[in-house]
Amino acid sequence: MMTELPNSAQFKAEMPQIPGVNDSFTRRRKRNPLLPLMIGFLVFGLVILVAIRWFAHHKPSEPVRVEQAPQIEIPSPPQDPTAALPRASESNPGIGPISDFSKPWSSADFFIKDKLTGENDPATIIRLPGSSALQASGYWAYSRKALYGSCLLEYITDMDKLRGEYGYRSANHPLVGNPCTHTLYDPLKTASLPGNVWVRGAIVQGSDIRPPLGVELKVQDKQILAIRTE
């Protein structure tokens, strides 16, 4: 009798041996199992590299800062303090209302146009004490341009300045002075000029030739008008 084989052995078919085929299959099964992982890492690295290069080329550029040149502040020219003063002319001779001169010795500066030169000469008007404000005789106006030299006459109400700077010890009311020659003119006194002409502002101290050039005034509708200069 034949020896009985196990059931699995009885029906197990032997694999056919094909030359050149089974050997290559066996070699493929023996390759490194980490090869796919390494390939994956390589592909991942390439993807990262491409992404880095793409972001580097598409990085938004920083705005260019334009440096502004330092600005030099040019100071504005000082305002002319005489710009607001009245300017009397033949067509518009008004220099102010009589209400501006309610007190004796009150004063105001103005300009009057010289008909000969066409220039605006600086002048001053003074309200005289003891006279009516409604009459031209209640005021004295004079040109502040000294007859000789370049000085401007000044109306001085400070008694200490008259006694100290001008050396006029007997000062007891405002006077007009020439700061260059220290000549003083009294608005309450008159002086006679050649030709029997009387003018206001007699000299009480100093060596100037004559009183300041006077300005003819007129009061009309409670307005003071400067008509002309000497």
C-alpha cells in the first residue's frame, strides 16, 4: 500500500520553474523597502524648493521712501505799523472823526500827500487844550519831516523824557522834539516868520531854524480834513 500523504500535500501543485522569470521576481522582492520613502522625501524636498523660489520672486517690494529736502522757513516780512494810518489826499482828505480827540493833548499820526513831490509825508495832529473840538483852531497838525536832515520829529508826552533825554527842566506839558538836534517846539506858542507870517510851534529850546511845517485843517461834518501843507 502507498503511504498516505497529508491532504494539503496531496493537492498542492508545484510551481513551475520558468528559467529567467522566477529569478527576476525574486530579485525585485529583495529590493530596499525604504526606497519609496526616500523617493517621497525627495519629491517633497523638490516641492519645498520650488515653493521657496516662487515666494522669493513674488515677494512684494517695499515702498521706496523719497527723502524730502529740508524746507527752509523764510520768515515773513514784518508788517508795516504805518499801513493802517490815514492817508490824506486831495480827493480824500479825511484823517479821522473829532470823537477820536475828546481829550486835550490827544494825538494821531497820518500821512498827507505832497502835491509837489507826490510823496506821502508823515504828519501828526494834536488836540489843543482850551479850544473847541468843532473848530479847526482847536487842533495843530504838522509835518514830522525835519526841515534839514533825515530825522522825524516826535510828539513827547513823557515829562521825564523831556527833562532827562532833552534836558528841558521846565517841561510841564507835551512838546514836539527833534531827536537829532534836541530842539523842542511848543504847540501852545506861535512864532513870527519873515513876511509877518505867524506859525504855531515856537522853538523853546535848540538851534533849528523855524517851527515845523504846518498842515492846514478843516472840520466838516464832525470829520477832520487835512487840506495841504505849507
